[in-house]
Amino acid sequence: MYVTVFRAKGSADHSMQMQYSEWFNRLAPLLPDLDGFISMKQYLADDGEACFIVEFRDEVSHRAWSEHPLHLAAKEFGRSFFSSYDIKVCELRYQRSSG
């Protein structure tokens, strides 16, 4: 499994926030139909930082999302929207679950 942890702080500009919402609303519905997609969760911290955790079955399916044309366009927008961001792509080595 491949997991992406994306943490970011966005622009305070209202117009930019509206554009971000439009991008999110275009991209999120694509994920469930992608081969190898497992899950995506979004969290918002008290300080305004957003955190996304996205899971894919393997490197091939992860790369397909990373290189998806609409995702590439959204990433370009993100470079101007996010005041700071951090992306970590991790290959799962161990998992333990309960419940």
C-alpha cells in the first residue's frame, strides 16, 4: 500500500478559497473510480492547517493519480494557493488494526 500524507495551509484570500473548493469538488469524486484507490480522509486542525491522508493499493495506482491530467492542473493551482505545504509518500511496511 502507498500512503500520501499532505499537510498544507491555504491562502486567506476569499476568492482563492472559492477556487480551491471548486478544485476539490472536481477532484474528490474521481478518486473512488480509480483502480487501486483505497481511501481518502481530510482533517482540519485548529490552526487552519489541512491534512489529507490518501491510500492506494500500490505504486502503479498511486502514480496514475499523481499523473492524472486534472490532478496535475490542480497541483499547479495549489502552488499559488498554499502558503506552505508538506507532502510525504510512504510505502506501508506494517499495519495492525483493531475493530
